[in-house]
Amino acid sequence: MKKLMLLLVLFIFNSIAIASPVNVNSADAKTIADALAGIGQKKAEAIVKFRTEKGPFKTVEELTQIKGITKKILDKNTNDILLSDTSTATPAKTEIKK
């Protein structure tokens, strides 16, 4: 049982360590779902559909226009949401005014 728990902890740690920021304006749904906490396949597909219909996201806050994506989810992913792929890009700020 201890070995199983150790393997589980190592797997989770490894998954977290591998995760890298994702550009929500260019990534496919699977990539978005894999990279962002609280975003499953359906929400990721909604992100792709939204940007296809309305154009690229200009701010992270626009993601809250998608059903099921809340400020809390964005706050969890502050360092993992990008709006561009440039090498000088920094993670988008997700502070949302109340």
C-alpha cells in the first residue's frame, strides 16, 4: 500500500512539473484541458469554439464569458494561461475586478 501511495504521489508531482503555460488562442482543446486546472475537455472545446466564432482572446477575463469558467478557475491558472506564443510572452494576468 505504501508503494502504491508513493507511486501516486510521484505521478501527480511529475504531472504538475511537466505542465507548461498554454496559449488559449492557438492550442487545441486537448492541450488546453491537459494544461489548465478545472478545465476539462468540454470547457476546453467551448474555449476553442468561442475563439473560432469571436476571434482571439484579448484578455484572460474574456474566458469568463464561457459557461462554467469562473474567476476562481482563472485564478488557479494565473501562470498557465497565455494569449500569444511569442518567446517574450509572459503569463497573462488574471486579476478580475469585482
